Amino acid sequence: MKETVIGYVYDSNGYHGDAVFFEGTIENIASFIMTNRWNETVVTDLMDNLLAKSFIGGFLNKADSGIIDELRRELVPMQNGEKEPVRIEYLNDDELVYEEGWII
């Protein structure tokens, strides 16, 4: 999966801050979860379909069946300290492509 995804980080009151957009590689999704492991996170595709949801500690709560195994293979070494999360290149508004009001 290399399409653009949306990441949300939730505070202790259950509210998320601004959405962040990034390339949806498995490594990036796992890194997003781990760099925000002290908060709950949600990653969706651009149509708002859930790809991954984590709870505090960087542990998966739910994940799309099409990526869960691959995501676990990437996430577990990060959780165990065997691998560092990668630096995610977040996309700014200038880098997003819009068509008829939708991000594509």
C-alpha cells in the first residue's frame, strides 16, 4: 500500500488533533503508531476506511484484514526495541492533489 493515508492522534479526552497525511507504507503506518504510542491513534484511507487503530502503548486494537499480518511483522520489532520507527514525511496541503473538492 503506497497511497496517501490520514493519521489521527487522540488526547486523553478522546478528541483528535489535526489530521496528518502521509504515504501509506506499512513501515510508515507502524512508525506513526509507535511515535505516538502514548496516545491512541487511528489511520484511515482517504475514503475514511479504517486501516489501523492502536491504543496507548502502541498496541494494535484493530487493523484491516488486508494489512494486519504485514503490519504486525513491522510493528512488533519496534515495540520490542529491535527496530526504530522511521521518520515520516508528512504531506502539506501543497503536496495533496485535489479533484472536485476531494483529495486524490
